[in-house]
Amino acid sequence: MSNEPKSAAPTTEGTLANIVSHAKEYGFVFQSSEIYDGLAAVYDYGPNGVELKNNLKQLWWKAMTQLHQNVVGIDAAIFMHPLTWKASGHVDGFSDPMIDNLDSKKRYRADVLLEDKAAEYEKNGELARAETLLAEMGRLLTSEDLAGVKQLILDEKIVCPVSKTGNWTDVRQFNLMFSTQVGAVAEDSSQIYLRPETAQGIFVNFLNVQKSARQKVPFGIAQIGKAFRNEIVARQFIFRMREFEQMEMQFFVRPGTEGEWYETWKATRRRWHEALGLPAAKLRFHDHDKLAHYAKAAVDIEFEFPFGFKEIEGIHSRSDFDLTQHQTLSRKKQQYFDADINPETGKAYGNYVPFVVETSVGADRLFLATLCQAYQEETITEGEGEQQQTKTRTLLRLHPALAPIKAAIFPLVKKDGMPEKATDIFNSLRHDFRVIMEERDAIGKRYTRQDLIGTPFCIVVDGQTLEDDTVTVRHRDSREQTRMPISELRAYIGEAVSFSRIFEQLEG
């Protein structure tokens, strides 16, 4: 049996300010060290935020390591031998172009100023102008023509958002790595770095993993972990932070097949984001205008945030650069023996350094994209006749598999044995799902609280429950109410919140 609510008006999405406020008030994201006025570009995840983020990470992990027989995991240390970063090129070349406004004393990334200008052109329908600007920026950065980058900023009449002037310093490079000292005695200590990416922990363990996991090329190594970058300008909430989390998979392939695998993973990763609930219309590919000297191809998957299209994942064809660099500096071979027969020669492919196709997701950016997409405001009508009223309902339309809390259990009143019955239901479900029980306030207010944090189901224990062991299940998105036996709750909730509902879309 189902009770249908009054229809709702079309939903509207929130601004970034709405979403930031909502995230704090309802326990998703807090400013780090807030009692000391916070630390710029560092954030903490609250009770609901950590559940949502963990669900996203688990979904990515299972999609990589469970759905693919040839992808295995690793958890490498944050601290690595400093020569790791020499080999990777981070010590000498991991920097961003920095520029200051002399009037406001504010510092900016020169490339971001130009990208924002291109986004402005695109928003105004001047697509060709936007593409031309990005292409010229890419050319200048590739040739390391920093004077040309400054001139381009001046030619585009880009001004500081604070001072509204174009009184800029020269552009110079700014290294993004955090360094620290390791050693018990200061004079005997040595400099090491907080890793700026998780990928190198995979590369230096390539042969360890390949041999111990008995993998043959092509195969992948996945990792989720923290990385650290001393960003010039950290802004837009958790989109750009100094401490962040990456979900990366390095896929090792036979040289000559990297183009095919690059296209395969490019399509696979976009399909994953759509299965998660990010609309196809809000996703797009953006090919890199500036390629690293070793890269064969690079593309970003961008999501349309309230502040425009921005990257949430990168797919890169990295050639054999990383393994070859580590082989050269460590003087330890990073080769793989391929026993498969080459049809052109009739002999085994033999020893070679594999090429790599990388997929790299920002866990925090994915969290923000998911939150932005889920945040909805809609006008609803409640009541009948003279009691009818119209109001705005705010909710998070999260996929049930991602919701921090899967179900909330409400005794209708705090008497007549209803709290005890609700407790029994809670105890019967808590081993399988993240559920809560709440008794305070009117039932409508309890529904509202759960809508605000994205809980897909509310289970109400009432007088009829005590008679026939049935409960009312209220659905978040439609507000419909369904009566069902308590004995069916586990299967009903389990079907809706299973990762299988998302995996089915990937394999369909």
C-alpha cells in the first residue's frame, strides 16, 4: 500500500555559498582548527561527511579491484626516499606560474586567471575565442615563456578581482612541494618531502606488486591516499586544498597498445561518474593544451560546479617515463618479461619497460561534485483544504548507496511500547546498514532532518505496528509512504543501497 504526497514543483540547485553553509550545519565539512580562526585551504570532514566520502572511496575501490581481475591494490607510505622525487621530476619542475597584483598584494596562479577568462568567453557564447586563448596559454607554458604569459594577461585586460587593476608583477615559478626534516638530531637530519601525488608509491613498487600478485601485463595497481601541495591560491571550498586525497590507478601495458587502453579507460571512467549520479550534461572531456614532455595524451573529465566546469579526474598516457626514470636513478631494472608470442616475429615479446595509462580522481573534488549535484531545493504543497500550505523543501538527492545514513527509525510517540519496538528494528538492521533511531520532535521535523542529510528511507513505528508487525517506510525523493512487514525491511533496504545498483550500470 502506498500513500502519494502532493506534487512538487521543479527543483533548483544551490549556489556554492548555500552548499558550504549546508555542509557545515549538517556535519559534512568543517573548517580545520576553526576555534583558532581556521587554517586556509584545510578542511575536516564531519560525521556525515566522513560517511559520504568513505562510501565514494569504497565504491571506487571496489569498481577498480573487484570488477577487474587484473587490478590490485596497494597502500604506500606518505614519506618516500627523496630521490624518488628527483627521479619523477618534482624536485626540479613541480611548480605553478605565480603572479602578484601590486595594488591588492594578492597572489594568483597565472594559468587560472587565463582559464577563468576563457570560461567567461565560453559562458558568453564566444567558444572560438575561448579555445584560442587556452591554446595560446598552453603554447606559452609549454615553452616556459613566462614573459609571454604576463603579456597575454595584459592583452586580455585581466584585472585583480580585489583591486580591479592590472598592475601585475612578472610571472615566476612556485614549487608546490612541502618539505620537512627526518632524523633525531637536527645536524644529522635530512630533507624529505610530503608526497605531492600518490602515483610514485605505485611506480617504485611496480615489480613487488607484479611478482607477489602474479600479474601479467596488462594490469593495474590502485591506491587511495593523502597528498600535499603548497597551492598558491587555494579556493572554492574543498575543490583546491593543500591536503587532499587521491584515488589513482596506474595501468601497465605493452608498448604500442597504450593508445587503445587510453581510449578504453577514458570511456570507462566517464561512465563510472554517470553511474554515480552525475548527469551526462554536466560532464565533459577537456583535452590538455599543455602536455608534459613525456606524455602521449591527457584529458580531464570536468564537472559543471556552481563556479563552472572544473576537473574531477584526469586520464593520462604517461609512456614509460616514470619507470625508466626510477630505473636510471636507482640502477635497478624495472623491466617485465612478456612471454606472449609476438605474431610479427613468432618470438616472445621479451623484456621491456611497460608504458602506463593513469586514471587519477580527486576524492575531495568528487565529494564536492556529488554534494553539489545532490543539493536540491523544491517547492512542495502539504495539507488539505484550509490547512494546505506551500513551502520550500531542501534535500540531498544522494544515490542510496552513497547516503551517510541508509535509514532512520522513528517511533511515532514515546510511549505505548513504540520506542521499544523501534529499538528492536534498529538492532535487527544495524549489523547490515548504517541506521539511526530518533524520538525527538514531531514526525514532520524528523523527516526534514533526514532529507537534509540525504537519508533515503524513514521507518515509522506506530500503533498498527504493535498489532501486525508492519511499518510505514517513507521515501526521501518522492515522499511516498509504503506499508510493509518488518521482516521485509532488510531485503528492501539492502536492494536499494547495494553498490550492485551502480555496478549494473557500468556493465549494462
